[in-house]
Amino acid sequence: GAVTNRRPSCDLCKSRKVKCDGAKPRCRYCNKHDLVCVYNPMKKPGLRVGYGKEVSDRLGLLEDKSVESESDIRGLHSDIDLLKRKMESLERKLLSGVYLPKPASSPRTRHLITQPLDPTQLQTKYVLETYFKKVHPLFPILHPYHTFDSIYYNPHPHKTPFVFYAILFASLRFIKLDKLSGMFSPAECEHYYHFCCQKIMLNCISVANLDQLTAMTLFAFSSYGSFNGTETRSFIALACSGAVHLNLIREKNAQPLRLIDNGSNSFSYQSLRRSTISSKSAKLLSTPANWFEEESRRRVFWGIYILDKLSSVANSFPLKIPESEVNLLLPAKLSYWEESENKRNGDYDEGEKPMSPLTEYQMIDHSNETYDSFSYSVEVCHILGDIHSFLRKPLDILSLTPVLQWQMNFHGICGQIAKWKATIPLRYQKFLDQSDNEEDMTYFSLVDINFHALYHMMIIRLHSSVGYPHIQSKFFTSTPTGREKCIESAARIVAVARTLTSNKLFTSDMQTDGIYSLMGPQYAFCLWVASRLLVVDALTEGGDFSPDLHFLVDVLFKSGKAWYCATKYAQLVTFLMNEQLELLKKKVVMVEKTHGERTLAVDDESASDSDEIDDRYHSSTAKIFFDMRCNSYVIDFVLTKKMEQ
């Protein structure tokens, strides 16, 4: 408590630590400086009365609470121990293996594999030969001789080149079909499939170099051929982000050149691009040493580019590669690259040098045959990406101004296609218009046929929006021209597909795989678009399913021997056709019971009176197919459950 004795010093002197004489009422220092002098009473040293009891009471309360929470603490320790064991188990699995997709027959299940890969030298050679014979023509991103030498004649036999895992993964679908060779047993194929998945997914989750990007690109391509869904889309997106991350979308010297005739058989090149400045990106890859390395990088990027476009169209997702940032020369003719040992430093004859980046194709004349169908497929995918972005934008069909603007953009894309087509060599122009001349088809390659199908799939994709609109208004109606162009393109795809069995380039492969199993997932997707168009046309016109549709379904099943996505497309179309026929049979039976005759009791006036009559004779699956806005993934997702039921 307080006491009455006072401090020997005043409060001010004590706080300033000066000597105080203790005079009252004001000390000498305070009096001299005219300050207020205060002497506060001093307190007794020690704790105040009752403080010890308060502390004792509080400690007792804390002890009581700790006893009450003891059971909760023990439970918390148990949970922590359980979580620790699970984390240790997960870490062991990540170090030894990973959950991976099973083969195409069941793409959405998972499997764990931990045993290492150890193929024999003879098996390695067989895998490389299979890849460059069956996969490389469809997706030419690896140089045959360079890749074969680096893997088969590997100076470090105990260190397998990473890209070999992707090559083996992509080749296994054909190795399984080749039962006569006896190189791999079914158990080995299963083992190598899962092990390659493990290596690629574990090592390529963060694409840090060109080898990893190449492996992920081949992995995405093979997955695209098995199941074109969200899982495959994630692999393609990873490859796209890797290409952007490694800055493969730009080239330092990627500028269009104009060939100048100087007279006396002398030529020179003049740049068509002005000097520009922009923000610099990180340089993660070394500068290519020669043209061979430049072209190798280009082909990896353009392979990713094509996958991005086709996957986006199939799933209605936004494009992953930013089109505005692509500044890259098109891939040169495949023969130039494969024979580039003599041209690694750009030693071209006059008129041979690749001159066109993608964004400048409209100013370049391709007639010098510097490019081939793979290059032109890239340009088709560029336009297909524009169409995809155009059709994804919402349109108010009840307002005249938005519809007119939409029609202007539509005709602008049509003009873009016509302008591009005029720049390619004449023989390719005639090939795109190919219908039924088998002699002209004899010496075209797999890539040429894929290019033909891709072009007409693009035409169907664009003109089906006006030929078969799901919803119409007085401003936005279907056009006969759009329907005619779609049917014409589908017919040309069918015509070329019918001539494949007479192609001399593939007759030696037909006994083992069949010509259609060699065509690849891009071709299967184009056939799916054409077959779906024929289905929609038959349902719209009210006629029977055409023989061309049955032929396309048969081709898809044959292609599905190697590419499971083709089998899935064929199953969807077949399910619709069977369901529609069953519905019509039921309607016929109902009419027979009512009228006693085997005819449908719908006259011309009532049939055209409203859409309700049409709906009665269309199955629920047909109504989904009617909407051309529904992409293949949506249809697959909706109808697969229905098919299982």
C-alpha cells in the first residue's frame, strides 16, 4: 500500500537524473528553471497485497483446463501420426512409380508400375523401325537418321535417351497389332506402356529442355489418338506451355522474304518486315548451330501447334498458344530436312530457301515447292483456329446489326481461305478438289491425304454454322449454299477414302495393319466431322442414312484397330443410327395398329406445319447431334453413359 514518506528527490530531477537538494515547496533546480516541482509519495517495495493469491488461482484454472483437454491432445497426436505415415507412403510411391492411364481400351483407369525398362538391342531397333514407318509419316517431328543413330548407336548404353520412352509409347499400338514378329509379348507391351507413361509424366511435369518437350509432344499425340478428352487436353496444354516457356514460338530471323529477279539468272531476297521493338523474353535454349537444328525445333513446335488447334476444336476450349506471338517460319519440305546433312548451314540452291512465317502466308507464292502437305496443314490449322475463335463468340440472332457484322466476318474468313488456296502449288489445289479420279491419287502420301481431309473438315466446320444452325431467327437463317458446301466437302473426304486401298505406297502394309489404321487420329477426327455432318443432313432432310455414312463408320472401325479414338467416334454414330432406326420401327408399329397399313400417318401439310412433328420421329440422341455447336467431347460425355445403360 501507499506510505507517507517522500522521495529524497522531486519527480522532475529524478526523471532527468540531476542532483536535487530536496528543498520544498520547490527544489533549487525547479526554482531556477521555473518548473513545477512535485514530490510524489513512495510505495512500499514488493508485490501488492493479494497478488500471490491471484496468480495461484489462475494457475489452478489453467491446470483444470489442461486436464479437460488431455483427451483432445491425445487425439490430435494420433491424427498427426496418421498423416505422417500417409505422407511417407505417398513419398515412397512418387519415388518408385506413379498412377498412370491404362491402354486405350480403358483410358480413364489407373495403374502403378515400378519395374525398370530394359529392351534388347534387337527390340530397340524394331521399335525405331516401327515408329518411323507407322507414326513418323503422320507426325514428322523427329529426324529419322539422327534419332536412329542417337538411340541405336548410343555411346552410353546404360543411359537411355529420354525421347526413346516417347517413341516406344507411340509405337506400342502398332507393335501389338504385329503379332507375327514375336518381338514383344502382350505382358511386355503392358509393362513397357506403363513404364513409359511413368518416365514421361514424372520427368516432363515441368518442361525444362527440348528433349522433355519433344517427349511430351509425342506423348500428347499418342494420347490424342487414344482418347480425345480433358486428360489429353491437359497433356497438350502442358506441351503448349512448354513451347512458350522455351520460346519456340519466335525466331530471331523469322521474317518473310521476297524473291527479287536481278536479271541474268541472278536472284536476291528482300525483307518484307519493318524493324520493331518489344519486350525481351528469357533465353532458355542455346542458339541453334545450323539450319538442321532450327528446322528440328520448328517441327516440334508446329506439331504442338496442330495438336492445340485440333484439340481445341474437338473440346471447344480456348486456344493455348497465343496466336499473336507466333513468329516462326513454316516447316520446310520433309525431304529437305531428312537430307539436310548437306544443307546444315543453309546451303540452298536459288529458289529453295524457306521464306514464309505463318502470319505472312497470304503474301508468299508457294509454287516453288519449298513446302509440303505438313506445312500446308499448319496453315489450314491457322485458319481453323480463326474459325474456332470466331464461332465461340456469342451472337445475338434477334438483332440485325450483330448478325450483319457476323456475316461480314464470316465472308472475310471465306475470302481468307480462297486467298490462301490460290498461293499453294497447282497440284495441291487440284488435289483439294479431288473427287473420284483414282489415277491422280496413286502417288499421294499419308500426310497429303491428312491435309486433304483437314482442309475439308475446316470447310465443314465453317459452313455448317450457316447450313445447319441449331436456332434460327428472321435475321439468321440456314442457307442452301452452306449445306451444299458441307455436303460437297464430306463427299470429297469419302471419295479420297475410297481410293486409299489402291494407293501403291501402302499396299505392302495392308496385310498387317490395313491402310486405314495407318492414317492417324487427325484423319479419324476429320472422318468423324464428315460422318456427323451426314447424320445431321439425313435427319434434317428426313431421308435415310446415306451409303457414304455407312462407309465412313466402317472406315472409323478399321482405323480404330490402332487408334482407339476412331472406334469411339464410330460407336457414337452407330449408336445414333441404331437408336433412330428403332424409334422409326416403333412409330411404324403404332401406325399399323391405328390405320391398319404400313405407312407413317403424317401428311405433307402436317409434316411442315411445325417442328413438333419432327421431334416425334427423332431420338433424344439425334437431338443432341442436331446441335452442331456440341463438340465431340460433349457428345461423347453425354452419350457414353446412355450407351452403357
